[in-house]
Amino acid sequence: MESNVFYFIHGFPDGAEVWSALKDLCLGTSYTFDLSQIKKPESGADLVAAHLGVLAPALAAKKKIIIVSHDLGVPQAWALAPYLGSSLEAMVCINGLSPQQFHSRLRNPQQLLKSWYMAPFLTPGVGAMTIAFGRKLLEKKLRQCGWQGQPQRFSDYYLYSILGRGLFRKARTSSKVLQISASEDPFLLPVTVAEMQLVADRFEIEITPGGHWLQLEKPEWLAQRIAEFLKGVHEKN
Amino acid sequence: MKKTELKSYLQAQTLCEQVLQEASVFCQPGVSEKEICDLILAQFRRQGVKHFFHQPFAWFGDRSRFQDFITPLHFMPTARKLLKDEAFILDAAPVVDGYICDVGLSFAPQFEGETLQEFQRGQKILQGLYQSIPKLFESEISVADIWQKVDQELRSQNADNCHQFYPFEVLGHRVYKSNPTVDFYLLRFGLGSAQNILSHGLFSQLLGPKSKSPKEGLWAIEPHLGLKGFGMKFEELIYVQDGKAQWLKQMHLQEEAHV
């Protein structure tokens, strides 16, 4: 549907360019968030305000928003959801978790093993040092996992991680959520029904073969799956 | 006061109104007063605002009529979440390019039936006060009498006077230029900007029931009324000079029409 209004939120360590292929395939108006384009935030609220600043024209025109987020863009989408209320039409979360789901995973040793790289970034000061001294190693590891971005975005990860704490809240939405998990994602285990019940009343889970950056690996499939999901949302509405 | 200065105060007021209007869109059921105040602060930071006379306040539902407010701590933003179909008030006083402004706005969701009627009644009372307050400033009565007249008007309209619960029961206060290099906040009030106002005196800067201040100057006036289940207010800058009083916004509109 051409009346759809999409809002794409990228993850670590990407920029808005990660959405180019998918954006072209999704019918409707698109807004994208690019962390590297915003003034350095001082708190989680600054980040929310930056998101809402991008969405302000659409919200002023009383448009309903469909948030498509990936990786660490997903907790941001969940932080935004309460402020959008009934203006949030649906959410599509790709290989990412809500803050509550992250918390529940802290008790999962398998997930902790996959998230080994998170620890230094969640410690103030250590994240910046890691970026300064371990940049090349980190970049190499990420490229092995399918990352195709630019190395300067590493500093954003630190930012994300610190600000992520400010964004942590027990978000829950009454809008419908499509959670897509890749079975070969090197960083995250697929989402479970119990985890989805923590945050949404109405949801679909799709587990698909693929790696972490599905929007780059198979954008056509993803666009089709999103269109199918939205058809269901529109019919229900 | 120079016209250019008044224009700067008006620009500050317009920016503040824009930010509060924008923030009101994000006051959705489930969002707390604290969260919305943090968001408004962030929105001001995005606009380049660094200092505040007072940081933003948000009062949701029955808190907007200062129900059971006893100490100044009760005015602080709380974890109370906005419920569906509740009215709310947003109030902020940023220092924009060295000019203090203070704006308060009331918002209501899509009310229906009796609550809608009550909200419309409140709007009418506030509109009436908007018309009558400049005339009161232009009349012979003292500032303390202005406070009493507004109080009588609210009572006659069967509405509660909620501004009597503000510190010093103020209906308004003066504003000045302020340029703090650093700012510390006590109960959300910027000590730098507050000190700037207080350097001119205390009671002469406030429009309270016992004030003996001259009327001339620039004031932020904030009548606040309480209705059944919620409160409503407006806050705007009014300039009084040579026995003539005008809201800054109207002064600007008149000038534009003149041009």
C-alpha cells in the first residue's frame, strides 16, 4: 500500500544506507534514522527526541507509522513505541530484542556466549578504550559475520550502549509486531513465543534461514514478508 | 524596554510554545510525567536551549488541578502515567538567547459528553481572563487587587483557584534577561536565572495576593483554575508601560497588521 509510512532504524555498527535495498522495495513513504547525522546526545531522552524530530512531519499530518528496526535499533523502536501510542500502526523487528527481552536473556548462558563482545561496551569508559585499541580486531570479527559497513561507525556503538540504559523501560505495545529472527544469526538466538508475550499482545514470529543482516542478504524476501504482514494488519483494522 | 528586546522575548515564547505543542503529541496513555519532562528538556536542547528559569513541568489528570499538593515537592514530575482521555498541563520556562520566557499550556484528548462540556467551560473562563487581565493592569487597582479580582472571577464561575497553591500564591512573576554561564537547579528552578530575578527584590517581582509592586514591566501571568477532575491554565508574557497593558503576542499581531 502506498499510504504506508515506514520508519527505518538501523543497528550497530551501521548507518541508514543499510536500508537502501529494502526501502526501495517497500511501498509507501519512508523516513530513515541515521545516528551519525544527529548531534551528540547527552541522554536516552535526547535520542528519543531525535527520533521524534524525524517523525514530526508525519505525526503532524496524523499519519500512522510502521517502525522497521534491526539489531540495536530494535530497543530504540521499543523506547519510541509508548510516545507514539495509537499512531504506531505496527512494528517489524529484525534480529533484535526489546529491553525486557534482553534482560530475560541475561540468564541464558548460550546467549551470553554469543554476546561476549557486549561486556566492554556496557562499561563506561571501557567501550571508548576498546574502540581505540581493539578496532581492527573488532572490525575483522564483524566482517567474518557478514558486516559490510564502514569502520567509523564503531564509535556509535559505544554511544548506543551507554544510551541504551536510558532507554530501558518496560515497554509494551498493543500494535501488532512481526519479529523476524535468522536461524544462523551469530549474535542472537531466535526469539521465543514466551519472550514475545512479555512485550506484545498481537505478534507473529518468523524464523528464517540467514545471517544477521537480513535486509542486505535477502531484501526481496523481507519486503514480501513485511507486505504480507501489513496486509493482515490492515485487514484486522 | 526596546522593541527589539520585546521581539526577542516573543521569539523565546513562540519557541517554547512550539516545543510544548510538539511534545503534547507524544503525551500518550502510558507515558509518565517524568518521561515527558525529559523529552521536553531534550527537545529544548535540540533547539540550542542551555538554561532554564525552571525546567519543564507536566501535570497529568487530577494532578493538573494540584489535588492534595502541600509541599513544593508535589509539583515535581512523578512516575504517574497518563491515562486514556485525561487532560494535562505542560509548563516550561527556557532562557532563549538570554531572554527568559515562561509558557504553560493545557491539553485535552478527545473528550466526550460531560467532560467535554467541562473542558469547554474552562476554556471560556480562561478566554475571559485573557481579555480582562490587560484591562485590570490598565485600571487604577493595585497588583494585589488584580490577584483578588481574578480570584473572585474564578469563584463566581464555580471554578477553583489553583494558582493559590503555587509558592507565594503567585498569579504571575516578572521576567528579565538572564545569561548564566553555569546553572544549578533546585526543585527544577535554575538558580542563576532565579537569582537574576531575585536581584530586583522578592515580593516586588511576584504578583501575589499581598504584592505591593508597581505594575510597569514585563510579566509572565499564569491563571490556573480547577474544574471537576482536572485543571487548566495558560501562561503568557504581558507588557505594561505607561498605563497600557498588552499580551506580547497581541502586540506583535497589531504591529504586523500596522505594517
